[in-house]
Amino acid sequence: MNEPKRAVALGFFDGLHLGHAALLERVSIRARELGAVPAVLTFDVHPDTLVLGKDVPLINSSAEREEILSRVYGIDSTIFLHFNRSLMQMPWQDFIASAVRELNIVSVVVGHDFSFGYRGEGTPDRLLRWCEEQNICCDVIPAVCVDGRVVSSTEIRSLLEKGFIEEANRLLGHPHMLSDIIHAGYHLGAKLGSPTINMAFPAGIVVPRHGVYSARVYLDDGSDYLAVTNIGIRPTVSEAGHVSVESHLLDFDGNLYGRHVRVDFHHFQRPERKFESVHELSAQIRQDADEARAWFAGHPAETAR
């Protein structure tokens, strides 16, 4: 078998929060113990989309999940399976046996509430017994609680939609982020003396509360800048109603079109509003920039990472 030995964390991992972090820490430990590669086995589509027949707004795209796993947790092997009806209807024993065989899995880590296979019949208890019979290491990680409540992707989605970004970040264990290629925008920011970069949330991804955020922008050359980021429909200058993400980078001058950037959201400053004129908007942008600088100055722990 040419496949390297793998210690695998199995789950969907939307948002990569503190509960997931416990799984990822354990899988890294098992990998070191067993001389294996720490890896994540996950799905491109949220299982509830097919299992329950409902759309589930996600915290991050697949590409962002993979990036967070590498940057924050040091896991560079992420295997995505396409979740379709065939996979949904596969008996749990067939699924895990196939994964172990094809990926050379020597250790499996799952959360306490994880289930898989047809009708979710692959429970942690059944997985533990199966792995014991196959002489494979298996860990089931208990719930992680903050302030007496179980950390969950559902709770974090709700916090983001309400604009409670700092609380969401506390449960995530890292700043909520958006990653995108910069595209040409409306050029209004440059005319107002505050040039911006324009991004968009992919379809199916949670859009945080519309408004202005203190943010940090990371460029693909490794540099980073404080920023004021507006999420919303730009009511002062547009009636189109399209949601955009516009970031004014503080102390930056240059053209970033076509570059890949990441925006980390740190603090909700104010709701989006319609101004009487672009001059009033320009003045507010300058005030927003001052407030962002002041917020970061008062939170030195929020350093570049």
C-alpha cells in the first residue's frame, strides 16, 4: 500500500470551532504516537442538505475550511468526499471499512454527537466497537462547553447573523474570516479618498449582520493591514440591493485587483445606514477608521496571525 498511515478526524467541521479544536488536537497527538499523517476526512456538502432536505447556511466555504485547518491547526491533509445519495444510503460499516482501506487509516477521532452511514446508524459507540475489532485506535471526544453551553456551529451562525462577532470569535477560537479574489468594484471609495477592495460571500455562506467592522486584511504576500470593512447593500450610493464586502485598508496605497486576500472580522462598530450625501459618507468613513485604530490599540492581543 502506497498510502501513508493516517490518523483521521471525521466530521463536517463547519467554522472550525473550539469543539472541533479538541478533535484536531487529539488527532495530532495520535498521529505523532503512531507515526502517521494527521488528516481530516470531511464532506463538500453539508449532510443535512440531503438527509433533512433543507439548505444549511455554512460558516465557511470548503476552501476556507481547508485553509483554516492548515493555518490554525497545522493539518495539511484534508480529504473531501462528495456527499450524495449513494454516500447517504451507504451502510456505516461499508463506509468506514472503505475509508480505512483506501486511506490507510490507523486512528479515527470523532465527536460525541457524530453519526454517519444510512439513517445515521454509525454511532460513536458502534464505531468504537468496530475499531477495537479491527485493531484501530478510536477516540470519541466529549462536548466542549463555554459558559455552560455546548459550542456548536448552529450557535456561531446565529451570533454572526446578529453581529456578535467577538462572541462568535470566542467560540471559534480564531477570527471569523472571508477569503476571496479581489475584483473590480464601483471605484467610489477612491473618489471619496478611501479606496476599498471588493469581495463577496459565496452562495450558501452565512452573511454576518450588515454593518461596519474593525478588521484585519491579509495579503497573499504575507503582509497585513488594519481595515474598516462594510458588509451590506451600500444604500447611500446604490439601489441594486446586492450584498457586497468592501474593505478600506488603513495605511495602504496600491492596486490589489486579482490578488487573493483574507479578511478577519474582529469587532462590530455600527449598523449599515443610508447617508444624506456622499460627503457625509466620506466623513463617516474617516470616523470609522479612527474607531478601528482605537479598538485595535485597546486590544493588543488581537495581533496579526
